Amino acid sequence: MEEIKEGLTCKGVAERLTLGVTRMLESMPGVMDVRFVEREPAEKRCLQSWEQRNACVLPEDLRDFYLTTDGFTLTWSAKLEKDCVPLGCMVLNSVSKLRPLCQSMSMFSLPNAPSLADLDWDEDQAEEPESGPAEPHFDSRSRIFELDPCCGNGKVCLVYKNCLKGVVAQQCEVWFLDRSLYWHFLTPTFTAYYRLMITHLGLPEWQYAFTPYGPSPQAKWASLYRPLTFHSESTVADPAGEPPVNKLDPSKAFRSKAKLPAPKKKQSAQGGGGATAKGLGGGSGRQSGSRR
């Protein structure tokens, strides 16, 4: 009985953490092998050590998440004919793997090799973004930590901007760094990103839906499993950022049209033949009269 109760308790915790997406995936046709990795909560001293070491304050929602589970991993597969193909993957790094981006990417590089900081332009030459928040920097102006490795298709990062040496950073955002090392803003908070990840079911390259070029053609077929989502952005035609609507002009849509004349009914073959014979008979009578 105790084992059954523990199993039910763990299943309830998993459903709360995944917002019920595990149950939804198991009910979808063609989906199989749904796996959620259970982890122990992180210790408070580990969170405090991370903040002191990196001079950053973890946001309250991310702190609560780590005090519930030290990281997150959920995977699922799809059945294609007789094969089981791994498809969905949702990952959030544990506290120990929440490392600075430049450190994780330059760990195996040569001492004099170019670094990510060399990609930043001068402030005079840098182009200001047309709209949206300012992009992060790879140098000391931003403190960037890898939140999700994205299976090698990019990196989701926790970004602290406008950092000063010796000052503890307070505010952070969630950004996506694609494989071309371009930044794309995702969400202002960790909770918003967590819900976004659950909504997209961890499908391949789902983060590229928030880029101008979108997912690769190889990953687009997986969108068949994605539920309907709504994502609107402000455009040049609609700078206010209002959601697009279908504009209907009643004067044009319901404008009266001239009625076409009804087509005449065709006469039957028998009636037509009789009329023709009658006409021929009348014609022959007139001709005989004129001869007289």
C-alpha cells in the first residue's frame, strides 16, 4: 500500500510540474514512450552559492522552481510505421549546469583563440534595434547563463543586461541564441518561458518560431503534433501591435448585383418538329397562292 501511495504522489507531482502535459501526450495518437525524469529539490545553500559566485540574484520564480526540482527533463517519441522516433525534448539545466555561456563555449578552445566577446561591435558602430528590447552582449556588459542546450540547435539563456563590475545584477530575461549567434527575445520571465516550452511540447527547433526565418524544413513536419498557438507581433502596417482581424466592408460585401435574365425554356423535340412542319406547310400554301 505504501508503494502505491508513493507512486500516486510522484505522479501527482509530475502532473503539477508539467501542467498536465504528460497526460495529454499519452492520450495523443501516435505518441509513445513519454518519460519524465524525477529529481530531488535543490538545496538553498547551492542557490546562495550560485548567486555569490556569479554576482546575480536568481528571480523568485526560478528559485521556487529549483526548490521544487533541480532541473527538468521530459522526452517523448512518435510512432512512424514500425519505428519509434524520439521527437519531443524539454530540458532545463540544474543549478550545477547553469554555467556562464562564454565559459561553457570556450572551455576546450585554445588560449589565443577568438572568443564570443570578439563578436561585439563598438557602441558607435552597433545598430540600434528597430523595436523590442536591446540585445545582450557577449562581453562584461551582460551576464549570460545557459538554461537549455536545445539539443544542439541553439541555446536558451538567462540574461542579465547592463551589468557593472562589482555590482550584483537583479533583473534578467530569457533569450534564444541561434546557431548563427544571433539573439532573439523570448520572454521577460522564467515562468513565461516555462509555459511556452510546455505549450510547444518540446518539439524540435520550436524556439525558431520566434525568429524571422522559422524552423528548418526537416523540423516542420513535427508541427503536426503541436496544438494551436497564437503568436502576434507588431508590424509596420499595425505599429500599435493590435491582433490582426478580418476587416469587412458591408457596402462592398453585400452590394446588390443586377439580376441576370432568366434563360428561356427549351422546347421539346416533338413540339419543335410539329412547329417546323406547320411552318413549312404555311410556306407552301403561300407559294401556291402566289403562283395562281
